[in-house]
Amino acid sequence: MKNINLRRRKRWNNLLISIAHVVLLVAFAEYFYPYRSEYKIKSLKIGDVSEYDIVAPFSYAVKKSKKEIERERRLAMAQVYPYYSYVPQIKDTLLMRVDSSANTPMDIKNAAKNFIKKYYGFRIIPTKRGITTDSIVLIYNQKEKKYPLNRLKDLEELQDILSQEAYYYFPTDDRKRQSFINFLSSLLRENCVPLTELTEKKRKEAASQISETKFLVERGDVIVRKGDTITPEKYEMIQAMYETGRFNFQGMLWKRQWVRVFLFLVLVLNLIFTLFVFMPDTVFQVEKYVPLYITYFIVLFTYSLVIKNSLDPYLTLVPFAGIFLAIVISREYSTFVLFLLSMLMAIYAGSRFNIFIYNMLVGFVATLSARTIKTRFAIYYSFFIIFLSEVLLIVLMSYGFDAKPNVHVKALLATSASASLFSVLLFMAVLPVYERVFMVATDFWLMELSNLNHPLLKRLAEKAPGTFTHSVSVGNLASIAAEAIGANAILARVASYYHDIGKVKHPSFFIENQTGENPHNKLSPEMSAQVIIAHVVDGVKIARKNRLPKEIIRVIATHHGRSLLLPFYKKAKELKKDVKEEDFRYPGPLPVTKEESIVMLADSVEAAVRSLKARDDESVRKLIKNIIDYKIETGELSESQLTLSDIAKIEEAFTRLAVSIVHTRIEYPINNNENNS
């Protein structure tokens, strides 16, 4: 009952959070909306002379008539290839029927089998009558292939061929010839079965793809110039504009506040629903939806100022949103948010489709350029790419959408340089603050943490040099394995550097740091186990105190999972019977992400390989396989996102690198390679 109440409460909390998102995003969009003047639409009749220029105040579509649409749909359906299923087994079936015919003479049987073998290599359909296309589509083994009709036979053609072939087999015996024809005619059948339902479905799909729009009129297009006579074509365009304007309340749609707010609501709901389906964690986790509000507020606020002050509408901070969201969350998330921002900015600019296209493309370029940003200097490369894309797109948008394109080179360069430079500078200013406030591991912060002169790593090297060496080796293993399966290699490497940071509290209790007597010899097995287990808890505390990213803290907590300290557990059982297994288990939790799982495996592999006496490739490969299999069997990877394919690639990556590890350790039992590492 308690669990049911918790789940119910969680659902209600998620619902409230989603509603709050919708309300806030719509409120911001409406608050920043700049005022746009109202356009009036007038109509004329065919043959009238226009007394003024008629310019499209908005983009709209000129629709086809119902007859035109119906005619095009019928034509599209008639052009769809019929679908058939190829059944090659028919040939064998017919041969078996010939053999099983008891009352048929042997010479007729042989002739029939020869005919079947000869002609059932063809694709045979029931009939070619009624097929309006020159080809059909055959489906065999779930693959589709187009066949021209002239390469096919139908049953009528096959019957004609049979009559002709009968003279070949029985040239002088009319009776046998007729018996042969009658016998084989009763057997002949098609080996391509018509798929009527699939063909009908394809035809309906083809019909549904016929556009109801004849052509589009873009905002700013000159429909009629002063003094021109209204032709039927111009009249149709004017009528379409009039109908669109009437639907839009005789003016600019977006000046009607309630309609505008409803549109904003639809766009925001689309974003929230998309994120809920594809990336639900970004909707409910604070560190994931805060970047949305940062970019949303900054981009809309600045663009509202641009429009209100009649500045260049191409002056936007969309590149900032693209880079920032791609770095801190993902490229997919960035694309979803860019769609909403681009739609809103197009509405702000007066429902201009070119503004939507421009912002989507520039944002997409910025999102892709984020892949190259691995160092601070690489930001300059990103700036250059964004700048060039903006220059090119502004030129294309001006000549592609404006009725009278007027591109000034200085203004073009100033707009592009300002937009890209401000976006990059804003990104550099916002990112470090976001990283530290929400402790999120971006590649930039991870690169800083990978410096071996970091205070925590220097402390580890001074107090536990063996552990430090072990951690660096684990990092090498983990990064190579992560690259092999497409995981975050830099996160795996850096997390490995810090995964044993808790050992600085009691370094001499871990064998890689021991130079003299083993202190565990003076402790009870229970006490030894607690000291070993404590390095995980201590590591988490140290990491939190030093404000390391949450992803690294998770690796520290999960790198031993719930594994059992088997040597100490066995020793304790030898001394007394009443021993609790839980006292000798790490507290967990189990690893979930691929990077957490990789570090767990790399930690065990590195420790075991160093203790291996036989250093040949086969021994290393066998040891690594045993370790990974043991982790799977004991449930340590039961919550992991790793697939069997990933595990195979990780095993291969570990094997390639492990043979180069030469640090010597005492030999461990195969099923306990991580216990004292």
C-alpha cells in the first residue's frame, strides 16, 4: 500500500511539474511578444484594374478545387505498383503432385515435370489483365523487388505455352498430347500471390500524399501591381488571401491575444510531450530543465528587443541555445528546444517562415559544432563555423524569400559576427556557473578534472601512490572500452581517476600501497572488511565535499556494487559460525549507466591482471572473461544499460590493453578480483 501511495504521489508530482512547465513557458512567450501592426486585406474581381499594389501580408496557400484533388488522387492510385508475394515452393509442390498421380502414364509425367522445371523458374501471376502499371512489386523473404511485367508470365500465357510445348513432347500422338495438356492444365497455378490488402493500403497512402495546396504565396510577395488587370489566376490568389485573412479575424492572426496564447500553448505542449516521450528525465530533473529556461528566457528576451527596436530580424542568440543545450544535455534535446524557439521567433517577427528556417538551421549548425568543442580553444572554431553559416543563410533567405532582396555586405557581416560572437561569449559565461551550481559533468569540467595536478589527485598520489597508479591504469582501460561501445570516454577516464579517492583515509590497508607488514593481520575479518568497505563511503564524502560532478560521485559509489569480500568472509566463517554475509558486502548501489558499469569492470580487471603470473595473451583473455562472467552471474550488472554486444566489445578492448599493464601484485582468487583493490 505504501508503494502504491508513493507511485501515486510521484505521478501527481510529475503532472504538477509538467503543468508548471507549460504555464511558465507560455507566460514567458506571451510576455516577450512584441506588438505587430494589423494588415487589412481587400479583394477585387476579374477584369478590374488595381488602384494599388497588393502585397501578401502573411504567407498562405492557394488550395486546389475538390475536382482537381480527386483527379490527382485517382491518378496517384493508378500508378501504384501491385504487390505480390512470391512463393517458390509451388514448384516443388507441383512436382510432388505429378509424382503422386497414380493413373498417369510415365511419359506424360516426365514431360510434365520437365515443363514445370523449365517454366516455374519464372515469376507467374494469376493474370496481367487490369494491371495499369508496367511493373509489379514482389515480396520474398521480407524483401521487396520491382519486376517489369514483360519479365513475368501469367496463367493465360502459361496455358498458351503449354499447348505449344505439347507438340514438342508428343509430336505425333494426338491422344497423349491432349492427355498431357489436360493433366498439366489441372495442376498449373501461380507462384506469385496477389497481396490485395497491401496494394490497397499503398494506393491509399499515395492518395493521401496528394497535396491540397496548389502553390504557396509567401509574406511580402507582390500579387498585383498598381495598374494591373486582375486575371483569373490573380483573382484566385486574392480570394485565397481574403479567405485566409477572414479566418485570421480580418487581420494579423497573432494580434488576437487569446488566439496567440492558444498557439503558444500548442507549441509548448508539443515540446513537453516530445520530451516526455523521448527524454522523460529532462522534464522532471531540475538540472535538466533549468538549461531550457536559461536559453528560453535569454533568447526570447533578446529577440523581443531586436524586433521592438526594428533591428535586423536575423540578429538572434539561437547559436547560444544550440551549443549550450547540446553540451549540458544532448544534441537531441537541443534540436527539440530549437524547434520551439524558432517557431516563437518566427511569430515574433511577423509569422515569417524564413525566420523559422534560418533559426532552425543556424541552431542545428551550432548544435553540431558542439561536438568539436573539447577544449576552450575549440570554441573559436565553433564561432567561425556559426559565423559562416549565418552569412550564407542570410544571403539565401534574402534572395529566396524577400520580394526585393537588398543585401548590404557591411550589415550582413555585422549581424552575423554579432550574433555568433555574443552567442559564444554568453556560452562561455553561463556554462561554468551552471556546471558548479548543479554539479553536472560537461566535457569542459571533466577536462579540468583530468589534470593529474588536481589537488585531490595530488593528495591521492602522495598518500596512496599505489592506488594512484591503479586509478590511472583503470582510466586507460575504461576510456578505451567506452570508446569501443560509444559511451562517454572522457567521463569514464576521469571518473576512474577519482573512483578510489576514499583510500586516502587508510591507504596502508590496501595492498597496492603496502610496503611492509599487512595491517589486516592484526584485525578481525569483520574489522578488515569494514575498513575496506569504508573507502567507498569515504570517497563519496570527499567527492561531495570537493563538489565533484554527480556523475563521478555515482561512479565512486557504484564501482564495487554489492560485491562480497570473499576472503574475509571465508576467514570469518572459519573462526565462527554465526557470520552475516551482509557485513562483508559493499553497500552499493549497483551501476546503471554504461560508464559506471565500465569503471566497475575496469577496476576489477586492472587489479586482477596485475596479480596474474602468466602474462601471455590467452591467460589475460581467459582471466578477463572470467571476471566479466562472474560479475554477470552475481548480478552486479543486473541494472546496467550494457547489452551483450557492449560486453563483448568491452572484453575485447580490455584484452588489447591489459597485456601492457606490468604493475606487480599478489595473485587474487578469480571470483574476487575487486575485493581489495
